Amino acid sequence: MKKIILLSLAILLSANIFAIDPVKQWGQLQVKGAQLCDQQGNPIVLRGVSLGWHNIWPRFYNKKAVKTLKNDWNATVIRAAMGVTTVEDNYLENPTFALQCIEPVIQAAIKNNVYVIIDWHAHEMHTQKAKEFFGKIAQKYGKYPHVIYELYNEPVEDSWESLKQYATEIITEIRRYDPDNIILMGCPHWDQDIHLVAESPLKGFTNIMYTLHFYASTHKEYLRDRMEEAVKKGIPVFVSESGVTEASGDGKIDPESQQLWIDRMEKLKVSWICWSISDKNESCSMLLPRANSTGPWPEDVIKRSGKLTRGYLQKYNK
């Protein structure tokens, strides 16, 4: 009996180690057809959470917060949203500060064996600056299978043809130093026009995926159908940002619509990220201002969107 109990404990501990060490379990990711796969070619789904803009919530850009999101929230991927423009003290104004924020997150993800998305969080095109940034990041971190590059958060006015030119230039620069890590590319109209990608995807590159963003109270069946149609056409889709709120990030929380989204993404094996670890007075912000910077965060400082997100991650990342 004692041997049986010990064996059961060993199996349980082993399963738990795999559950909380996704990079050890899945290793170097790859894209096969429309599917994200592990190093063996088996389909996988990454599920995680995004930090808010680094230049608004730098206090959450620390190693202990990454550990909390991995161990307590069960995130298998964490997104570092590096604000490029729009809000003051952004990357273009203060690149040193931006790197001081995102590099501890990247390093903590590597240490904790969780995947990390390095997000060029912009709404306008800055090709040369993006090329320089991703070239430096790829030289420094491209050897780690933990790293995922997100080239352009949410294009607003850019055409898909201009975005393809932008992507080609940035991807070529990354591949000079990193031949195989996953690269995510945004699409027009706040990452919603994935059907344009399906009509004319990038050519000549491997391990490329395309991002779709949704906010459950605003984006309903039409966008879920658009995502599914793209996947069925062979487009590898990654939902790198989503929320339970309206598209503004505020307003009504709609868990019913969110569950429909999750059901569809799980059916299609589409990876997904929820927005965001921040303490703003809006619905999609997951923490109260009195929450500490590192976690673990007790229930009384986690807002409704945070509780829902943590519940989704704990349910699906087993």
C-alpha cells in the first residue's frame, strides 16, 4: 500500500511539473499548417495573460509577477506589452526605460520555463525602429525557445499590403539571428480583418502566425466565424489580446460571450491571451490599485475580469 501511495504521489508531482513548466514540456514551438505545435509536432494551445503598457504600469514588470502568473494563475505564456508611442515615456521617447521594464520579464520567463511574447505595442507603423528593436532582441534572446515576437500590436489605418511589406522587412531581420522562434503579425483594423490575411498570407517564411484581437462584449459571432474561416483556410491564428469587456476596455463584462469565444478557440486549437495585469479604473484591468506589484494577489485585490481570467487559465491549463 505504501508503495502504491508513493507511486501515486510521484505521478501527481510529475504531472504538476509538466503542467507548470510548459517550455520543458513543449520545447521549441513550430507551426504546421494552421496549427501551433510542440517540438515533436503535436498540436498545443498556449493560454495566458498580458501585462498592461510598460510605460503606464511598469511596477508589474518584475520577475516575481511573472512567477505569480505562472504558478498561481497557471499561465503558460505571458505577454510583455511594450508601449511604442501614444502614451508618454514610451519606447520611442525612452528606449532605455522600456528595456529596463521588459527584459526582467523576458529573463523571468526563461528562468521559470514559461513562454513570453515580446509585443511591439503600437497602433502606427514605425518600420525602421521596429527593425532595430527586434534585431537586437533576436540577437540577445533568440537562442531561447521561450521567446515569441509580436511585430505590431494593432494596426489601425494600414492596408494589408503595406503590413506585408513591413512584416517582410522585420521578419527578415529577426531571422538573421533567430531561425525558428514563433513570430506573430497583426492585421488591419485593430487585428480584426483576419479574412484579408486569409486571402493573401505572407510567403517564404516559416513559423509565422497572425493575430486576432477581440473584446467579448463588442465582438460577437461575426468575428468568431471570421476566425474559424481563416483557420479552415490554413491560416495559423493566435489571439494575442482579448478581454471580457467592451472594445474600449471598459463597460459591460460579458462572460457568456467570452465563454463562446473560448469554446471556439478550444475547438480550433487557437492560443489566447487575456488583457491585462494593470490597476486602471476600467473593466478589463484585473487588479485594484492597492494590489502589490509582485503577487501572489489575494482575492480581495483581484477585480472581476481578473477572477474570470484566472479561472479560465486554471480550468484549461491543466
